[in-house]
Amino acid sequence: MHLFTISGVLLSFLALVASIEQNLELVFFYLALALFVDGVDGSLARMVDVKRHTPHINGENLDNIIDYLNYVFVPVFVIYWLNFVPAGKEVISAFIILAVSCYTFANRNIKTSDFYFSGFPALWNIVILYFYILDTDPFLNFITICFLAIFTFIPIKYLHPFRVKRYRFVSLSVLAIWMITTVLILYFRELNENLIEAAFTLWIITNIYFILLTAIRTCSKEFS
């Protein structure tokens, strides 16, 4: 089971190589595979009771190391290498992300009792995906990085769709639509203009759902 988790290291390496080759679509492919591995490895580990079979290996530490590579280090390199921020802001952007993400991974209170993330959960792989899809201006990207760094320390509740029980079926269904439309936008944009426009509209709607759920969980005592 740990070998399945460790496969994320290879995926991060391949994503790094793809970024050096300036092949962003391949970068997102490898990071998506890594995200899938991270999304299911915990459930599989609990299913087979991996702690009983390998008690000397700390699966959580292993998972955090790999997550830092795929969620933080590789995306930072992409931002630095592929001009996602204005010239002269590459190093400061990298430092901001790397530093605040260290806090995120060291924070024992990163998850609430109902498994929401408290504070921005260092999903910089998703951030660079949005930069790419929305084709945002480098200066706006830099400002966004600064705001998300601040949000790391603000207890806004972000959904973990695989762990949060309330509305899990709906959230996973919306996540599936988000994934499908993301794939269409990234890899099939030349296929059919009307199809891509429809996919982009659905993609926006899925994002609105997650934003609303974040706002409701953060503000409503009913969800506490």
C-alpha cells in the first residue's frame, strides 16, 4: 500500500521534467495523477489496515512529504520557470509559497473536526491550473499568490470532498464534473468550440458550488 503512495514521488519528478520542457499540459497530467493517488491512498490504507501490517512506517509523514512535492514544490517551479508572475517577482513568489506551505504542513489544526481544511490548504497545483485555464495576467497572479498566502492563516473552511461527510455524494458528483470539464478544457479545446464553451460554463458552475460551500461552512454555526 505504501508503494502506491510512493508512486507520487515519480509523478512529481515527471511533472518537474515536463515543466523544464515547458509542456504544461503534461505537467497537469502528472499532477492530476498524483492528486488521484493522494485522494484514494488514505482510504485504501484504512481499508487494508496498513498500520497493523507496517507499524514501523509513518504513513502520514510519507504522505506529507509527497504532497509537499506535488502540491507546493513542483507548482512553485512552474511559476518560477514559466513566467506566471512578473519579471523580478519570481523568487519572492517562490519564497512566499514555500514558506507559508511549510506552516500549512506543520499545522496540527489544519483540519476541522468534520474534516474541512482550516485556512488555504496549499493547493498550489490547483492554483497554477486556474492561472493557465483563465490565462490571467502575471501581475494578477502575483497578487493572488499574496492573498492566498494570507488566507493560509485565516480560518476559512475549505472542503475536502473525499473526507467531509455532509453532502459528500453531491460534492463528489460536482468534483467529477469539474474533473471532466477540466480535461475537456485542457486537452480537447480544438475539438468543438460549442462543446468547450459548454464545458467551461459547467466548470464555472462547479467552482461556484465549492465557493458557496466554503462560505456556508465558514459562516454557519449549523455546520460546526
